[in-house]
Amino acid sequence: MHTRGEARRADYILYQQNNLPIALIEAKDNNHRVGDGMQQALDYAETLDIPFVFSSNGDGFLFHDRTGTGAAVETEISLNKFPSPTDLWQRYCQWKGYADEVKAAVETPYYDDGLGRTPRYYQTNAINRAVEAVAKGQQRILLVMATGTGKTYTAFQIIWRLWKSRRKRRILFLTDRNILVDQTKNNDFKPFGAAMTKIAKRQVNKAFEIYLSLYQAVTGSEEEKNIYKQFSPDFFDLIVIDECHRGSAAENSAWRDILDYFSSATHIGLTATPKETKDVSTTYYFGDPIYTYSLKQGIEDGFLAPYKVVRIDFDKDVQGYRPEKGKLDKFGYEVEDRIYNTKDFDRKLVLEQRTEQVARKITQFLEATGPFQKTIVFCDNIDHAERMRQALVNLNPERVRENRKYIMRITGDEDEGKAELDNFIDPESRYPVIAPTSKLMSSGVDAQTCKLIVLDQRIQSMTEFKQIIGRGTRINEDYDKYWFTIMDFKKATELFADPDFDGDPVQIFEPKGNEPPVPPEDEPGTGGDNGGDGSIIVDPLPPGITTGPGGTTKPTKFVINDVDVYVLAERVQFYGPDGKLITESLKDYTRACVRKQFATMNDFIRRWSAAERKKAVIDELAAQGVMWEPLAQEVEKKLGKRVDAFDLICHVAFDQPPLSRRERVDNVKKRNYFAKYGEPARKVLEALLDKYADTGIEHIEDIKILQIDPLSRLGTPPELVKPFGGRDGYIKAVQELEGELYG
């Protein structure tokens, strides 16, 4: 399932200083022409923001100058004419137009924790571009980086370098979730130490240089609560706005009041999802992004997790529901006679059996794939999230008896649930496992091990959709988190087909002049399940009841518990190599991928047999788009036996009956293949066969398997290869064993 791109590696990168690359060399042997590596090198150079590119075959160099400052774009040079570091840096600064004060900021080093952590290439690009833009005097800056790509770490390095160069002395980091402030202060921003403070309890201390704050902590509906005005308008030199697609994108928001007050400061906006509507625009305020790193690029580079989509449609969602005449709901109220659909469900009308069906599908999925996979269930509102919690509890009684926190509703109205948020996102904490929520966990929650995102929420905002999907895109190799599943009950994943899903932001904002400061719908502190420090609207009356004119009561939503709901359709879609969802069947898609590489089964068998390592063929097909893990799950579930990569391809692409891995092992043993080996070697080969039966061919090809149980119990790696005459003899014996498996 790890359809992540392979890491690309340039041969040599020349740095002016750490994390400031200025030149790249692609080297070939002298059987190649001097320029044979140039096109590949230029591709790398564009990705890495490198202006000077060299291709070499060992006998000379072809120099490509992307800056336009040289006499020619490409010139052939000898080794003794290779530019010096000083020459390249001077040309680089000339190309960039650096004045002395700009150079001072650009040359300020990154923070080094002494542990060898370095920024990823795209973080380096974003940091360098931002520092340069600020040093040159740009006042409004936007960075767009997909969720899970380290925006906070990127922001820290930008602030660190500007602060250390004294280009910016007093800095405010502004966000809208308390957990984001605390995570930032305790983790990425920790090196600021005593120079840093968090604004809390409406207390202002002007003795610090780095300030972190919730926007709610410095604003209020009453003028005296706007404590940011205790600072002078020119107090801050730099303001960094995290998740700037939220309040700060709207002209009439409380966020914007803060930014307008500190208008002389440089403002840097960070977001994964720029918001562009007729009423709200991120780019109208900040300008076009100076750097963008998309979800698609992150998956291609292997930094973000791909996903599969399980789309489930219920009969009432597709066909709608109309109550019979005089239909009474659970509380005895007559249900309004009209057709209800997904716009109404869980908002205007509750079908309790629909909630139970969603909970049942979630439970079945976790039982089949692993009951302790961290799961977020996005519901329409707090009431819906509580009903979902109850349904899941009733369907998982044993898990709940083991630990009542197996399922925890985490919403903005309840302190106990919110208190478990840190445990949910902690990879080392088993509980909670399933978290029904509404808005609280839709952004800023670093859930590294979340493997299942459930959408039972009607989502019409592309920004909100991308934020929610981002809860699953983080990778954590230590906990085997390489991909995730999206289970969609309300057609939200149709937004994947929208060209705007992973495209560049396009401004369609229409300024409307001066309007009263009304917070936008998605801004915290406006009621509902928001997770900010603002008010929470919670109905004080029994569920679904409000007081009408004259003291009469009427339902805000009807609750029906005696209408059957059943699954009408279910399909699985996968993230394809082109970044789009594969809508055809996985078997048909795999067949097409394989036939691109091998026209006939004989072609495939010849390639498989000739490969010294079968993993090479497996990797080739993965590059063509074959998704081994879900394919194996689908085929093995139908066949009722475990098969390896060879049999999967022969069965799916060429309609051959497959053998199980155990059947192949038994066939080898029947042929008395081991008779030519002594007992120590036989034990090793038998253990390898058992390992093959359990895990497949790729694992026995890796000599590191000798360090793993059960082979490690037979002896140390040198002891295990000795009966074969050493390492080379052992490798030859493994290749012969593979020949027997597939003979």
C-alpha cells in the first residue's frame, strides 16, 4: 500500500553553508558524454532551488547557469576552470540582488540541536525563501505546506534565523487552538528558552522577545478585553499566523483586528489550505504563496501517507426518507411531512438506526484490520458525536470493559474528552482508540498514528475537507503507519475529484467595503463545537427540544428509532500514482498495470526467474502502480489462503490458479531438496522456508533476516553462513531455494 515515491538523490550538492545549497553536480562515468547527466540534474535543481548545475563524465564539466548572469546558459569547462566557492556565491548574491543587510540575514545559520536533525529539502526551500523575502522588506508572506509536512518546525527555523540576525527582535506566534500553542512551546520552539512566553490569563509582560498566543487570549467582545492593545502598535516586528486560512483570511474577523493593529510588523501566514471564496481570501491579504508544497508532492516524495477510500451509501441517503402521514418521532412529536436527505440527517432529523449502521461498519473494519488502530469519527455536531459514541460503546462491550477510554468523545463542550486529546495523539498511548468528534479535531491535531478517518459529516468546504484528510497523512515508521483509510458515509470524498483539491489557490474574493467585525463561520469562539476558548452553545433542555413563542416546545430535530436503514452500495477506491483515486476494480487496475510491463505471462516468468532478487521485480511493478498490500488483502480474503507476489500477479493478471505460500513450501520439502546439505545448513534453509510461508519472498532475500527469530536462535549470522562456505555461498543457496520454490 506504500505507493510512496522513491527518494531521489543528487550525486553532489555544494553548499555555501549548511542548508544553503547553491550548486549541484550530476556525475557519470567516461563512457558517457559530458552532458548526459544535465537533464536529470536540472530536474533536481528545480526541486532544490539550486541555480548552478554541473554535469560531468570525469573528463570535464558542462556548466548550466540558471541565473542568467553568465555569458552563456551552458558552457563546457575543464576541472581547472571550475568556479570557486567565492565566485559562485558572488554570482548567487548578484542574481538575488542582495544588499549587505540582506546577506547578513540570509547567512545567519539554522538552529542546530546537535543531534543531526536537518530540514527536509522542501522545508529548506520554504525557510530560505521566507528569510530572503523578509530581509528584502516584503511585509506580507504566505507559505502553503500540506498537513504533516512540518509547518511549525519550518516557522521555528524562519523565526530563529531572523531573530538571531536581529532582523526581527520581537515576534508573535498566533494561533487558534490551545493545544497548538502548548505543542509549539514545548517542542519545536523550546530552544528559545527564557526569551519566550505564552500569553495567558490576560496578563501581558513586555520583558520577552518571543510571544505565543491564542488569538482568543488577547481579544474579546468588550474593548477592555482586547489586551493586545496594551502593546504599542509597533511593539512586534514579526507576526507568524498559524492556520491562517481560518479567521485571518476574512476582512471582518477578530483576527484581522489584531493584524491591523500591528500593521507595521511583517506578517507571515502558514496554512495547508488557503481559503478562497467570494467572501474570504487568504491570498488577497498575504499575496500569492512564495512557496507551495502539496499533498500530492508529499506522497510522491514519500513524506506523506497515501490513502484508500471506503465509500458506503445507505438507502435513505441515496433515496431520501419521507415519513408516513402522522408519523411520530421518539419523543411523540409529529414529524414534518417532507423528503429528508443527507442535508437533513443528524441536523434536522435523526435516524438512530443509521447511526448504529455507521458504528457497525466502523467496528467491523477495525475487527478485520486491527482493533487498536487510532480512529477519528467526524460527526455533524456534538449531539451527533455523543450518539455515535453510545452506538460504538454498545457494539464494542469487551473493549470498553477492558478500558472505558477505548472510545472517547472529544468535543469542545466536555473537559474529560478534551483532556484525552493528548493521549489520543501520543503514539505510545494505547487509549483512546476511537474518537467521535465534530470540529475540535479537524485541524492542528498531530495524530501521527491515526489510520482510520471516518466521515459522517456533511462537508462542503474544500478547506475543511483538506484539513480533515490531513489528520491521517502523517507517517510514523516506528508504529508501522505508512498509509490510512478514509471511510465515507456522506459523499464527502467526491471533493477529491474537484480540480481545486490539490491545485494552486485562485483568488475570487470580492471586497465589500467596511462591514462590522463578525467572526466567520469556522472561527473558534462563535458557538458550537469549536475547541477554542470562546463560548460553547449547549442546549439546556432535553435533546432536540427548544422553547418556542409563548412557552410552547418544539423539536429542533426529529429523532426516529423505528425506521430501518441498510447499505445500498459499498466500494473501495485507492490513491493512484497520478494522485487521483482509482475508481475501477483493484484487480482490473492491477491487470492493466502489469500488462504495461509484461505482455504475456511468459514474459513475466522469464523476468521473475532471471532476477537475482525477486524484490527488484516487486519494486518495478510497484512503480507501475501495483498496490501489493490491498491487492493481497482482497485476493487472500476471497481465496482463503496466503499467496506471494508471484502468484498474485499470475492469478490477477493472467488468470492462473494460485498456490499458497505453504503449498509451495510443502512442494519443496517433498522433493527432498535438502539432501545435499549437512544438518546445520538444512536447519537454516528450513527456517527460511518457514519464514517465507509467514511473510513472503522479499524477507528471505534480505541477509538481515539471520538476525531475526527464529533464525537468530540457531546462531549468529557468521555462524549461520559458515555451513554454506561464507556469505557468497549462503546467497547462492538462497537463490537456489527460490528456484525450487518457483520451479
